[in-house]
Amino acid sequence: MNAILSRFVAACTLAVIASAPALSAATEAGYPTRPVQLVVSFPPGGSSDFFTRSIANELSKAWGQPVVVDNRPGAGGNIGAQFAARARPDGYTLYMSSLNTHAINPTLYKNPGFDHVKDFTPISKIATVPNVLVVNPALPVKSVAELVKLVKSEPSKAFYASSGTGTGPHISMELFKSMTGTQMTHVPYKGSAPAMADVMAGSVPMEMDNLPAVIAQIKAGKLRALAISSKTRSPELPDVPTMVEAGVPGYEVTSWWAMFAPAGTPPEIVAKVNADVVKALNAAHTKEQFAKQGATPAPSTQAELAELVRTETARWSKVIKDAGITAD
């Protein structure tokens, strides 16, 4: 009886194994067959949320399935990254990363709660944007040189806001401090929107933030832009000088966003998502939409994204260690 049962179990097992490739292929060919969750590590209102919702909308139209944005802010981006890293690798949870989670946090935190290389599979780079140094219009400065002079005259009264400890804008401002020899006190917020609100209200006099997060307020006169962090000026703010033009030689910072899947996600699904993301980013209306925010679409291969993570991690690790910055 046991021998008969054993042969039956063995036969069933072989049948399942034999059918697995066909079932897998059918699943991958029809992907996605239900809603997809797109996790982002920051709250609504900032650059991360803008790019996430933009690409989610494009993928929803392409797939005929909802791509639901899941904002999971906290710990400089680590909360959302931890959640995505532990998600089931079936293609139904994707992750919108940033310079923070995939270049800064691995050095900034002793234990961010995830491995930014081993726990994720690269899909595609999404966008690049410069940062911009802005002040409340009531602050009596109209240039970087005037700001540096004011800060050096009263360092105890110099405060700056950021979208959170360890975020790209925070580290970019720390780099600015080190390169200008200034001392300022950091006031972290939980996202770009609340930081910007307090700068406009005058509670904090200045901040460094991604251009898409503040461009509307700059154009409306609610914030004064002193300098942009990119190598060249932004077409959207042609009168705002670069940091180099403003008197900070060698200062150049570009923030970026990229899409990843949990490690172990089937390569066929990853390839499909990459192809559809690249197509969406190359569309004329996407380029126009991003340009209005001062951003540039940046579609890539998986290998190009993996190389970006490697080089950017090395770059920002040096900046963080040299400045002695820690979030722990």
C-alpha cells in the first residue's frame, strides 16, 4: 500500500514540476492580472510623490490595471524601502527609490533595515532633477554671497529646513555648508511639503529642496531662489544661477529616482516593467510634464541603473564620512 501511495505522490510531483514552466509562462504573459502596488518612501506633495504618481498613471493606462501608490514615509526613506524589500517578489509590489534610499542611507545609517543591492532588482531609472537653494522673500539676501555673509555674521540664528534627516536635500545642504565654511542648524521635517510651508511662513528662513517640489512657489514669488545645484541653469528658471556661477566652485548635485522590484522577482516580469516604463518616459507628454517641473526623464537599462547605484553610493559615502554626518 505504501509503495502504491509513494508512486502516486511521485507521479503527482512530476506532473506539477512538468507543468510549472507552462503555468509560469502563462502568468508572466498575462502580467499584470490584478492591481499593482507602487511603494514610495515619502509623503504626498514632494518630488518623490510626483514622479511615483506620474509613472503609476502611465502604467495603469498601459496595463489596464490600477497601479496604486502607497506612501510609506519615515526614517529618511527607510520605512518604505524595508516594506518593499520584504514584499513577495511576484511583480505586484514595486518600489520607487531615490538618491536617499539607494545611495545615501547605506552609509548614513548603521542599519537601515535593508540591503539596497541584495534586496532589490533594478528596473529603470526614472528622472533626474537639480536641487535649488531657496529663502523666504523677507530674508534680506538676494544672492548666495549675501546669504553666506549673513550666516557667518550670525551663525547662532542660522537655521535651514529639509525634507528629513538624511534626505538628498539635507546632505546637499551639508555639502554647501562645508564648501562655504558656514555653520547652520538643521531643522528636519517629514517631507518636502511641511518644510516648504514653514519656509514660506518664515518659521525657518531657508531650505534646499528638489526643484519640482518648490518651482511653483518660486514662480509665484512665495520663495526666492538663490542658486541651482546642477551644472547648467534650468530652462524653467533661466535667471537663477548655478552654484558655481553663484560663487561655490565645484558644487554640483543631481537628485534622481528609479524603480526597483524586490529581489527574486521573475526576470520576465522585470523585463516587461522595464520596457513599459521606458516607453512611458520616452512619450512626448511625459517629457513635457516633467519639464514643467524642472525634471528630466531618465529611462535606462537594468545594468545602467545598477551601475548608477554603485557609483552614487561611493560618492555620497565619502561626503557623509568627510562631514561626519550620522542619522543614528
